Amino acid sequence: MSLVYVLATVLLTVYGQVVVKWKVLEAGAFPDSWPDNAWFLAKLLVNPWVVSALAAAVLAALSWMVAMAKLHLSYAYPFVSLSFVLVLLLSRLVFDEPLDAYKVVGVGLIAAGVVVSSLSQ
């Protein structure tokens, strides 16, 4: 049951990353000059989707705190690297970002590492 909090941390973190990328892409190119770049960020910060991503980050932190109260850090933390796998897949599916063999092998190694590290408790 304690791993549910780790999973919640991962999913909330991934949600936040994907939403921020989506909204930044929608906002356009980052301006080069002040105060345009400050205005760009300010508009993002009040976007309801970005606010939900920030709220997800807070919830992820709270979930992680509960996980840390129940699990060893050295056991739980490798599971957080699953966010790399999910972000890679979602960046391909949602944003049509390139996916090459190096990235696939890299996340495969990460996933294998999570499996191996989960065998010890």
C-alpha cells in the first residue's frame, strides 16, 4: 500500500511536466527582452492549467512525504525514475517529439534498474 504514495508522486509529477510543456508551447516563443519575458511567465502562472500543474507538484510533494514516512528512501526513490519513462512516452504521443533508439535503450535501462532495485526491501 505504501507504494501507492510513490505512484501518486510519479503520476502527479508527470502530469505537471506534460501540462507545463503543453501550455508553454501554446504560449509561443519565449521573448528575449524585459519586461516581455516577465509578462510571458506571468501569463503562464495565471493559466488554470499551469495552476493545476503547480497544485499537482504540491500534492506530489505531500504524497512523497507520506511515502517517506512508510518506506526507506533507498527503496522508494528508484521508482521515481519511472517518471522518465512516462514523460518519454507522453512526449512522443502528445507532442510528437522524436523517439530514437538511444532514448528507448536509456529508459529500458532505467526500467530494468527499478525492477532490480525493487527486489531488495
